[in-house]
Amino acid sequence: MAAGNFTLYDNAKLLLLNGGLNMSSATITAVLLGAGYTPSAAHDTWSDASAQEIADSGYAEQAVSGQTVTLASGTVTVDSGDISFGTNVTLTAKYLALVLGTAGSLAGTDKLIGYCDLNTGGGTVSSTAGAFSVNTPNGLFTAA
């Protein structure tokens, strides 16, 4: 499924610019958040969002892989491989968020990177005993 635009949290912007976050080599985890989550640019750590992580059947946090950072025509694009949450999952989610940390053992102090709305038309998205993945056809985010 295609998702809405990716939004960086404010502190992630600072981490990117001061060298605290190397998107091409960092250990990054993708998590799914429910509709109860209210995004805020000021959210900084996993503890700001963790209470809204879904706990549906077959769901597990996923390691992000295949990260690339490229420059073309004055625009830097940060991308990754598609993020699959499984082929036989039953879940409902509103947001995909990226966290600087290891899947399955995130700490409350791990830094949030950004999020995207999985249904920009409103509401949530779901899967019933099926595949659930998020693709990034135009990259996770760009800087021009």
C-alpha cells in the first residue's frame, strides 16, 4: 500500500544535521500506531508514541532495511525497501512511524524519526488474515 507523505519529528531534523542520525546505516524500526495517536512535531522519544502501538494478531515491529541516501538534481532522497509486516496478519493501523532502535526491543528513550499517515483520506487501514506492507515508491522523505 502507498502511504501519505513522511513527516520528520523536530528532534530528528536536529539529529540529521548534527550527525546523530545516519539514515543509510542506522538501525531503524518501523512500527504501526493506532488512530488514538495524535502526531506532534515535538514528540522526541519512543515513550511519546509507544502507548498507541497496535497489538493486533500477527503484528510485530519490523527492522527497516535497504536504506539509501541519494542526490539528484539538487534533491536528497532517503529511501528504504518496502516494509512488510507479514503475509498473514490481522490488524488495523493509522500511522507508520520510524524509530531509531532495534525491532522487538525498543526502549522508551529511543529517538523517533518520523511518521506517515497510512490513510490520508481519513480513517484507518486494515488487513484480515492477509499481507500488510508499506511501500516507499518515491522515498521516505526528501530534502531540497
